[in-house]
Amino acid sequence: MQEKIEELRRRIHEHNYRYYVLNDPIISDYEFDALLRELQELEARYPQFDDPNSPTRRVGSDLSSGFVSVPHRFPMLSLGNTYSEEEVREFDARIRREVDEPVEYVCELKFDGTAISLTYEHGRLLRAVTRGDGSVGDDVTANVRTIRSVPLQLMGDDYPDFFEIRGEILMPHSSFERLNREREDIGESPFANPRNAAAGTLKLQNSAEVARRGLDNFMYWVVGENLPFQSHYESLQAARRWGFKVSEHTRKCSSIEEIFEFIHLWDKKRETLPYDTDGAVIKVDRFSLQQRLGTTAKAPRWAVAYKFKAEQARTRLRSVDFQVGRTGAVTPVANLDPVHLAGTVVKRASLHNADQIALLDIRLQDMVYVEKGGEIIPKITGVDLSARPADSRPFEFIDRCPECGTPLVKDEGEARHYCPNALHCPPQIVGRIVHFIARKAMEIDGLGEETVQLLYDHALIRDPADLYELKREDLMALPRLGEKSADNILESIRRSREVPFPRVLFAIGIRYVGETTAKNLARQFQNIDALMEADEETLSGAEEVGEKIARSIRAYFEDPENRRLIDRLRAQGLSFELRQREDATDRLQGLNFVISGTFERHSREQLKELIERHGGRNLSGVSSNVDYLLAGAHIGPAKLAKAQKLGVKMISEADFEQMIAEEGETSPDGTVGRVSDSEGSDRPETSQEAESLTSNGKNIPLQGRLF
């Protein structure tokens, strides 16, 4: 049986490599899922054959453990940085002068992530260690195992018996944007950039959360003794064969002109990449020349990093506004003289918090430098001290809420100031109601932020429960709202009573409880009463709930006003217990979907709920992990272009309805539902036939993969 288990692991490793690295699967996702389920069952039955590198470990573990410091067998040196082309020319001239023979270089993108060293023994991942101080780093093997593009078992048979490979763990833009939306929605400070997000994620104690955040990697340096190669470029090609993700943009160059061609190309094209890169790395190719050139105490003498210049603008800081969010978090926002930057006019930039203002010593009327972090978010990166007015004074952060006058608080370990007056601070009240009606929460159409503000200003609502007591005449009395709009809003409020418990729990707005955490809490506690009575220790044991979230949940339910809100919402018929749907199926088990556009018969939240009800999974951004782009009218052009580039299959609303329809059922466009998998069905038998079936002229794969 051990041989059977090991053969399954080998086959799954190979198919993972073809799927996640090559983007060239050779079996259907249905067949892949079947292999994985068989392996899971055998591993459960025969625990004596446990293997930490099994592909079933990709999901991570909820167990926490401290990181162990590990010495690097080969020091992890830094690269010398250069910011001018003249210094690159000097680097080339020095190399050619010292070796006195023809030199070839390898030019690579410089990834903006966090460095990692992976050790492999007998072709299996043994250890993953961070850079640390270059001599000693942290063992983060459990977290790195969750990154699906990192091979756990190498392919082929020509790899060294023991070696290290260095590279960069990074967070793609799609994962970064999704993570920051989630953090802001639950009152957490967003990450400043994908590099910080990747570094922070890699050091989490919960590897299941690491797996969820969507890290990726690129490997760029094979390290070891007696390597079977003559050059760096040759070693990278071998690493690619073994299953590592090596950048396809790496280029061999034999002249300084070719090096600059590479630099200029990617200085312009880097904005098109789905991840951050902040420069180019130039390395002498031949190992024999690298050895002759040697290293300094800090860096190799045979390599240099050329840093791209961030597009930057200089403008004056006129004033600072303070915005109060629904959780009470106070965010300072800089008002700037308008300035052109990266194709847009920038007038405002987030200052994040008081610590950031103090760190940069930003003062009113300063001339400040503005960049776009990750080419997306304007941020102030520095001050032109030579232009500072003589009468300038250090900036003083406010100590009272700008909206209600309540003294602000700043908890230990928190970067932000908060207004604690949750029940009576106007923007917090309005923000909580806006959160309550959002698509991912109660999905009450027709009530936007402006309408909620109008209802609040006219004293018609003070908390979410008041929405269920609104009358037609209340709404019609508001500016720009007629009979039809009022009726639509009231009908949407009525339908919201059907929203399931996990979304209701997310909607009530407990600080730090996001959409995923709300689903986990609902699944574990089943109803609001059990959740309200759970102590901190019990809450901390729930999936993805640590001490901070547990304290926040307890604080929420200990407030009598919040309990009264729950009682009022319950009296209005909202669902506060988890109900197992009789119509739940596994028809979409393992399939990953991205939804974009507008649809005739469903809202996007309804489509997401249908996907999850039938075993599928919703992703926020298009990537190679996506099986389908469910496309409606007015689809986002960026998602469409990326889906076409990656070959992600697009389906219509009618196609989707057919996928979830039972055998013989007819979807609204008149097509017949797909066949069932019961005995006697005509489901294709071969892998080629099983990969797709045709619906309305589109190819639709039967199954997706999770690992």
C-alpha cells in the first residue's frame, strides 16, 4: 500500500506542476480531484505512511507554532544596488577588466517580495528559511508548503541529491487588492504594498490563513556544492525542468547594449505584470568567472541590481482631513495641489496614521514627494526639506473625533486612532448601515451611501433594524425618490430577510470579523445564541479566530445596545441560525469562479451564493487558478483581457444555470441540464472527452481543482 500512496503523490505532484507552473494540464480536473480524494482516503487509512510533503498538505494547518531560527549553510548575501546607467557601465567595465575574456550575463527581473531559501534533499522539500540577517533565518517551511507553485517533490532524476535554491515569495496584485479590501472592511489597517503583505503573510502562525492569501514565488539561484552545471543560465533551465517557477522573462546578454535593451523594455512594461518588480538584476553567467570574481562581506562582486526609478511628483501639502470609518478608525488624508502622476491627476493621498506622519516629519505647507504605491495608490514618500517654510511647526495629530468630539483612543499594538463613541458618532452609524446593506452582506438594492445619509439626516434610521420599519411615505418624502424607487427599496428590504446566517453575521459589523471569518463562525457555532454565550477561550479555538478577534466578538456581544439590535433584527425575521439547504449539491465541487459584469436573472451576490451552494469557490481576481469567468454585460475590461491572455474559459449566465441544473431540468433559455454522474450516465470516459462538454457553443470543463 505504501507504493500505491507514493505513486499517487508522484502523479499529483506532476499534475500540480503542469497546472500551476506550466499552465498546461493533461488530465481533466475531475480526474485530478479523483486522484486527490483517493490519496486522502489512503492517508487517513494508513497514517504510518504520513509525509509532510504530501500534496494533501497544501491547505495548511490551523495549529500555531513559533518559528525556529536556522543557520544558512550558504550565506544569503544582498545585492549591490545601482540607480544609474553609468554605474551599470562601470560594473560591466570592471568585470571585463578583471576576467580579461568574453563575458555573458543573465538579466532577470528584480522581484519586489521577500527572499526565501528552499533546501531539497533527495528531490523533496526539506526546509524553507527566510533571509533573516543573512547568516540565520526563520524556518517557515509549514507556510511555504501552502504555496502551490512551490514543488514539494521534484520532477526528473538529474537534480543534485542535496542543494538549495533561492528566490522571492511575492503577493500578486489580485491577491493584494483582495486582502486589503477584506482588511479595510473589518477595521484593519491595509498593507502599504504587496511586499509588506507578502512578508507579513509568510510570518503568520496560521498556515491555513497563509494558504488563503494567495502567495506566489519565483526562483532565481541554485546554490550547492559540485553542481552539475557550468553556468547560471543552465542551472535556471534545469530548475524549470525540475518543477520550479522560473521567470520566463530571464534573458542571456553578451553586451552592455543588450543589457540596456532589457532594462529599458521592462522599465516600460513592468506595469503590465501581475506582480511588483522594482528593477533588473545583472549576473555574470559562468560559474567559473563568478568564483574568480568572488564576493565582498555583503554582496557578490559578479552581480548588481539596477533599480527602476519610481515615478514621482513634487507638490504642496495644503491641509489634512480626518475621515472616520464605520469601525471608528480615524484616517488622515492629505489635500495636495493637483499634480500629474502616472497618467492621472492626484489631489489627495492617504497619510495612514499618526506614526507614519511622525516618521516622515510631514508638516502643513511642506513640498512633498508623491508616488503611486504598487502603481495604484498615491502615497507621500518624503519631504523636500530645502523648501520648508521657516515658521513650520511639527504636525499635531487630533486628539478628539472630528465628527462627534469624543476623545480618541489608541490601543497598544495598534497603529490607528479610534473614536470609541460607536453608538452615537454619525459617520460610524452611517458606515455600519452602509456595510449592512452591501452586496456581500444583506444586499439591499437601491439604498446607496447617499440615500442612507439622507435617511439618517431625516432621523428615519439610527441603526440597521430601523430599515425594516421604513414606510413607503418615508422614502417618497426624500429628494429624488419616487414611487417606483421606494417600492423597489422596500421589496429589496423584504427579500433581505432570506439572507443566510453567515452573511447576516458579517452584516452586523463586528470589528475584525470579515466575510470568511463570519462563515467559519456560523459553521462552528450554528446559531447566534451559541456565539453570544461563547467565552474568549472557546472563540479563540474557532477557525481563523485569534485572541484579538475573540476579544472583539466578546466586546460586541457584551454591549447591551448590540444585543438589543440582534433582538430587533431577529424579530424582523432575519436568519440567526445555520440551516442546511436541501438543494445543496457538489455539482461545482472544486471549481473556481470569478464573476464580472451585470446579469439578467441574478445579482452577483446571488450567483456567488449559488456557486458556494453547489460546492464551487468564488475568487476575486482572474489568475491561472480560475476555471471560469462568469461574464455578464459590461464586463470589466481588465478582467476580460487577463482571462483571454490566460485562456480562462468564459461562460454566460445561461451556461452557468445549465451547469447547476439537475438532469432533465430546463434552464431559463430552454437548454437541458447536464447529465448526472449516476450509474448508467453517458459521462465521457477518456481524459480528453472528460475535459469539456459543449453548452450553447461554449466549452465547459466538468470539474476544477483545489490543490
